[in-house]
Amino acid sequence: MAVVPGSDAVEALVERSDDVRAAVLLDPAGGLISAAGVTGRDAERSLAALAYELVAAADAAAAEPIEQIEAQTGDGAAFVARDARHVLACVTKRLALPSLVLYDLRQTLRSVGESA
């Protein structure tokens, strides 16, 4: 099986963080590139679709494209960071520190950009 660019970085993000439950890497149009922490292709696609919907909703509410998103719930949070080539989203446990999660997302995006 061929290694998908970015797949190692996304898996490393989930493995190294105690707070990150799952993560997806998307292209700018919402296409799934890589996922970690979810089981099954349907679950990967579902998380990717939800992440892309979150980005689209945030962009619709802003004058310019949003680079980072944080959405909290009672059970956890969703975070998104993006650059011109990728969207990286993750879901976390309830008490995850937003600054650390967003830092990890940015570092992962940087790593994906360097490997592309």
C-alpha cells in the first residue's frame, strides 16, 4: 500500500497528543487526504464532511477565509487550522488546551507542507 502524503503526520498528531481523539487532513475543496483515530472509511468520510462544513460555515460568516477554528461542546471540542493547500481538523477531549491543540495543528500542517 502506498503512503499517502500527510498520512504519517496526521497519525503522529493523534498518537503524540493525549487530548486529540481523531484528525483528518483535507484538500481545500474538502476531499479527504488522510485520517487517524477513526475506524472505517465511512467514519473517516463523515468526520471529513463535518470538518469541511464547519470551515464553510465559518467562512460564510466572515469577510475573509478563517485560518483557525475552535468549537467547544460539553463533551469535547473541534479544532481546524488551514493553509492554502490543506485543511487539518481534529476532535479532542473536553479539557484540551486550545493554544496547544492549535499549535500542534499548525506544526502538523507545516510538516505536511514540507513533505509534499
